[in-house]
Amino acid sequence: MAGRVARWRSAPALHPHGVLCTGTLTVTGRADGDWSAPWLDRPGTYRVTVRWSRALGLPRRLPDGLGLAVRVEDTDGLGNALDLLFTSSRSGRLGRHLPLLRSDALTGPYSTLLSYRVGERERVLAAFPVLGPTGATEDTMPTLWQELARRPVHFDLCAAAPDEPWRTFAALSLEAVHPARATSTVSYDPYAHSLPGLRPTARLRRLRDCAYAGSRHGRTGDERDE
């Protein structure tokens, strides 16, 4: 199915259109090693490339599943990267596992939907937008592009197990935005680009891999999408 959709639109079936953002990610760190994950417990600042995209490619006036794909560069100083894939969702115990169609990029959280192995526990990761004072009402919330034209866009990256509150482990700042053609973009893979103590669980990996493989195979060109 994904391959047929990709051939029909000559673009990936999933996340066919989006924008690339560059910025920084600052890990706050834990002196007590509370995360039991070396990268999360160590303070640091890293360059990031972020792709924001609409999952189904529906007309912009319609709600869509929104994707926030984050690549953290040089996580160990040796050129290795970390990829985190977030999808528009709610923040509750059930809602964090379900994609949520949304019209605006900045009106709610994004989550990994599936759990990560964070240290010794399984936790869901989430990105919560942090909006500055804009004077906007709920009916006129700024889009990602509008907000970036005024100032950097900030997210708090958090993690939580079912019996825990959300805890912040990093701050994400998007500072510039660039058009992203569907046939020329960064290839994000959270399974290939993970870290010791911070890895996605294997649940539904085969289904996801098949869907994205069909999406990539069916489009024209040799480049890979998210």
C-alpha cells in the first residue's frame, strides 16, 4: 500500500512534505546518575537537524499527524548521531501512545508513541513546545514558520514511565528553517542511531520498517526519506 501511494504522488507515502530546521539541543545532565544512561546523565550541548512534516500529506487546512524527527549530531564526539522520532499526541498515560491529528505544530506535545529503554526502565519520550509571549489567542496560535520568523522555537524533551511524572532531560532550540524536498532530505532511523542506555524497544519495529521501506521504494529517485 505505501509503495502504491508513493508511486502515485512521486514522493514518499509517509511524511511527503516538510521543513528542515537547524538548532541546538542541551542535555541538562544528572550528577547523581539518576537516569542510569551515560548520555542523559552527562551535561552537554549538541547541534541538531530537525525535520517537521505532515504524516499523510493532507491539505494544510486539514488536521494531520505531525512528525518531529530530531537528529542529534556527534553525541559521543566521534561523529555518531542519535535519532529521535516524535509524533503529535497527547501527554496522558494512554494518549502518549496514540497519534493525534493536529492543525498546528505548536499547540500540543509530541511523543515517541512507543517506549524507549532508558537506563533500567521503559519510558516514553516527549517534546513539549515552550511558547514565548506572542499575544496570540487559542484561535490564532502561530505556525512553526511564523514563530521561527520571530524567534527560536523551544521544546522541553521529557521522559516518563507509566508510574512517573514527566521529567525534563534536555532543551531543544530550533533556530532556522529551510525548505525540505521530499526527494532530498535526512534519513532518520531511531534503531540504527541509538545510544547505550537509550534505545527504542523492538515493539512494532517490523511493521514500521515495512511501511517506510514501501514508502521509499515506491517513490522516484534514490534518496531516502525519514
